[in-house]
Amino acid sequence: MHGRGVRLPVAFGIAIAAAGAATLALRPRSGLIEPAPARAEAYFSPAELDRIHAYVGPQRALAIGGLVLTGAALVVVAMRPPRVLGRSFSRRRLATAATGAGVVVGIGLVGLPLAAIGHQRAVDYGLSTQGWGAWAGDVAKSEAIAAVFAGVGAVLLVALVRRFPDRWWVPAGAVAVVLGAVFTFLAPVVLEPIFNKFTPLPGGQLRSDVLRLAGRSGVDVGQVYEVDASRRTTGSNAYVTGLGATKRVVLYDNLIRGYSRGEVGSVVAHELGHVKHRDVPRGLLWLLIVGPAATLLVQALTERWAPRDAVGRNAGPAIVPAAALALAVVSFGSGIASNALSRPVEASADAYALRLTHDTRSFVAVERKLTKDNLSDPDPPGWLHLLFGTHPTTVERIGYARAFERESPTRRP
């Protein structure tokens, strides 16, 4: 192992400082509700909790095991790259693209057995509606898309390293920010339709309810779509996606069919909170601050782990495995910081929904049903929630409703 143009401790410190500063600066400053105390046992029966824990425990072990297994495989490939990658290729770009795609597909294959076990357990518990053929088709499509992106990314990386051998993190950081915005804009109309069918919400009571809530909130909701999530799961969800002309609110068909008007309205109000607070642009601003510092750390780690003759103006396919490992490590760390921002952002949207609807009963009912339908842990271990939690826990969210009810009595949960 060896260092070159970028000192690793300095890069690490800058990345930590940027992630921390961005997370603190972009956290919601007002409108949050301090949750009242709540216990899962007060809202879920022993049988419901036993079923949730019986499913979640092994699934959690499979997910962590998959992360460790694929991470170990990536370490092996990065630290002992195949000798063939050090050869001089007449078609360097093609070899580089093949290396990037090969690393992604190979790592995906390593984690496939555990993913297959997880899928079978989801089927056994009635959460997944996919047969093996449909599941394998989705995996193949995901791997193919990832391979294309990895191949193109590897070619771009090597081009930047050769052109800017000492400071390639600068243009790489700019590219990361631009691509983040482009993907946010294009994903709803290019990537997501590969996996699901999206239909504009038809006229009727639900559409009227959505438009009424949007009017009361004073936001341009964009388009509202129903997605055929039932072809894949019995769970329910909703989300905001897109940017500018592609901005939209997406509702699972399971949510529309299985939840009451008040419950769907509570979910829609939460998503309107994200639109009102401009949370998608907030995420892009976070990337703008963190992205350059993250790529600085990626360069430092890549230079530390890559073969000595694989970096600089003669860079080629041999640098790709080390860069992939560096990107994975930095992405894992930045994901923890991103989650620390996401949780209060989601809490702010919850508070907005309660204030917009004044319907605490529906809010609590939604949290109970989402937890049961999606078989999610209502009160996960603190360390897991700190690392991987993107939303407040179910008991915290129920606590928001209880606290709001005390401040502004409405319909009791």
C-alpha cells in the first residue's frame, strides 16, 4: 500500500467535515414535533410483533451477510486484481468498460444466493408476489443497467485520471453532482418504467382529494401516478420523485385499494410535505456539498489501494477494482450521513401531514398498517437505525401523532 498525490488522512477529514456540515446545515430548522413516548406493544398485538420479528430478524442477517460477503469479494478483487488487467490493451476503452461491468456483475453474483434466500422468505411470508421467473427477470434487468453504468463510469474515470493525474477528483466531483441531477430528472421517465407501469391517477374521488390537499398546501404537486406495485409485493408505499417537468407523486396500487380515504389522504399529505419543503432539491444540494469531498476521498483511497503503475497518465483497466472498492467504502459512509439528514426530513413531512389534515387517527392507522403490510420492525435496535434508518421508527411516528393531539385535539388515534 502506498500514498501519492492526495494524503489519505487529510481527504478523510475533509469528507467527514463536508458530510457533517451539509447534514447539519440542511436539516429542517422548524416545524418538527417532539414525539410523545410510545411503545410498540400498545399498538401491535403479540402475534403481530412475533410475526414481524420472525421475518425481520433473518432478513436483517441476510442483508448484513450479503453486505459483508460482497464487500469481502470486492476487497479481494481490488487488492489482488487479475494480472490480465495490467496488460497493454490495443482497445483500452473497451477493456476498461468490460472491467467495470465485470466487477459489478461479479459482485452481484457473489451476493445472489443470499438474495435468493431473502426472496423465498418474502414469498413464504406473503410479502412478495413474484415467482422465480419474474424475480430473476428483475435481477437481470438491474444487473444489466448497473453493468452499463459501471462500464461507462469506468471509461470516464480512466479518462479523468489520465488527463488530470494529480487532481482528477475535481472534475469527478463535478461529474457526480451533474449526474445526480440528471438521474433525478430522468429516472421517473427512463429507468423506473423498466420495472413498473405508471398510470396517471384517473378522475374520481381520490384524485379530487389529492387536488384538494394540494390546493390547501399551496404547492404544485406535478402529476400523481399509480404504480402497479402489486405485481411485485403486497406491501404499500408512496414517494415523491423527479425534478422540474418530471416531478411527481407516486402511490402504490396496494395503498389505493387497501387503505381508507383518510389514510390515503394522510399519506398524500406527507408526500405534499416533501414537495412543499423542496426535499428533492435539498438532496441535490447535499450532494453538491458532499460530492467533491467524497470524490477527494475516493481518489486518496484509490491511490492507496491500486497497483503503483495503474494510476497517473498511464491509467487503464487495472485501476478499476481499487476505484470500485474506494467508491463502495465512501458510498457506505456517505450513506450514513445522508440517512442522518433523511430522518428529520421525513419527520418534518410527518409534522406537515398532521397539520394539514388534523387527522391523527388516520395517521396512526397508516403507520400501523404500513408496518404490518411491509413487515417492518416498529422499534429496531438503535445502532441499526442510526446506520441504516432513512425514516423515523414507527413508534416515533406514532409519538408525533400523540404529541400533536395534545397540542391540537382532533380525532384521537
